[in-house]
Amino acid sequence: MENKRRPRTLITGGAGFLGSHLCDRFIAEGHDVIAMDNLITGSTDNIAHLSGHPNFRFILHDVSNYIFVDGPIDYILHFASPASPIDYLKIPIQTLKVGSLGTHNALGLAKSKNARMLIASTSEVYGDPLIHPQTEDYWGNVNPVGYRGCYDEAKRFAEAITMAYHRYHNVETRIIRIFNTYGPRMRLDDGRVLPAFIGQALRGEDLSVFGDGSQTRSFCYVSDLVDGIFKLLMSDESDPTNIGNPDEITILQFAEEVLKLTGSKSKIAYNPLPQDDPKVRQPDITKARRILGWEPKVNRSEGLKITLDYFKQKVH
């Protein structure tokens, strides 16, 4: 009797925060995993525990250039992209290239290998939203020529070309719109609000709140997000789907939560609001609940404790 081949999955951005957690999940699901990353924002530290694993392989490569992988590929998860303002403001052209050329190359590989491909889009496609909470049928309020445009428009293009490949080439595609996610393996210096606050609190520095702190965010723990990604990939849904935690909190409330959790004596420092910073951010996950039976399970206090323990090892 013929041995059944293990599913083979390529994860671009596989050495990043989310990508490395996806490597773990797909190996646990019985897949052979290939992680591809150029390490521009990712780190081999995130996948060091997989070194030498018989079902894991790492390829150092920039997916904005042609992608070659020998042998069959069943699934592609395209997570190669800077994802924090501090990164994409520093490397705006690479951000645009990986969202456009990188997505095009990954789709070309999916087409040639007859693979199913999921792309990581973002709540940033909604821009500074005029409807709240954000549903998948909202087209967004994005400034294409502002400082954040390099990321927002890269992801909007990525969605557009993915749907074009789906409709024109019949490639099986999935699009996830990711809302704020946190957990171990985030970089302390990546500029996002959660690692920034925890890092400042642990170092005894003032917590930098932009504006008056009334803007909102919704934080999803990484294991919940990974579960939503896996369920979406294995579903039949080709239109964009929000995955995030709808538990909304103001930035000021969150700063106070971090101070209480860390026991830090830091104070709150108010800074000018950056250009096009979204005032509100909350996913409507009605669709994910309905078609995937998915909703987040880890509450913020539980997830923050695990994340704080991780960051304590990183702050010197």
C-alpha cells in the first residue's frame, strides 16, 4: 500500500513573530514546513528551537525576488512583510515591494504548484475607519500618499492581486485581515503599542501615549490568531475575513493596565498623534464565528501575563 505523503507547507516570513508560531502549529498538525525569510525584520532566534527538526527547513530568501522551491507544495502562507510602523516607515520601499512583488511571486508559485495560498492582510486596509466596528464589506478610509500609505496600500494591492489570481487563474486563495496581535516572540523595539508600553514599564521609563490616549485598539493573543488562520486556510472562504479580538480598550486604559500588571512606577507621557493614526480599531468577527466557528479564547489579562514573562527575559 502506498504511503501517504505529509502535506508540505511554505510559510513566507517564517522567522517573524507570527510566522514562527505558524511554523510550530503546522508542524504540530503533521505538515512538513519550509520557512522562508530574508531576516529584515524576522530573526532566526524565533525558529532556533526548530533547528534540526526532521519536518522543518529554513530558506534565507527575499520573496520580492523569484521564489523557487523544489518538490510539491500544498499550502502557502504569505506572511513576509514588515508589520509595525517603526519598520515600514524605515523601509517603505521594501514594504511596498514585498506586498506587491512578493505577493505576485508567491501567487505564481501557488499557481505552478497547484497549492492553496493564504495571504496575511491587515486591519490597516480600513485606514482611519469611518465605521465602527469594522466589517469585511467596508472599503476603508486610507491616505495613499501619507507616511503609512506604503503599508496600507501594499496590503490593499496584495488583496487585489490575490483576488485576481483567484478569479482569473482559479488559484485557491484565502485572505485574512489581522487585527492587533501580541504574544511571545514580538520584538520589544518594533514600535507597536504593546511591546513599547511593556518595555518602557520594565525599564522604568515614561509610557509614551500619543494624543490624549482616547484612540482604541483590540488585542488578540497569538495562539487565538494562529487558530483562526489555520481554520480559515482549511475552509472554503475566499473573500477577506477578519480575525481579531473584539475586546476594545483605549490606549490610556491599556497604559494603566500595563503599569498595574508590571508594578512599575513609570508615569504616562503624552506625545503628538502621528499622521493618519487610526482613532478606533475593533474587528467585527461575526463572519469568522459563522463560517469558521472561531472566536478568541485567551483573555487579555491571561495573555499579557505570558507576554510579560517573555519580555522580562529580553529587558536588560
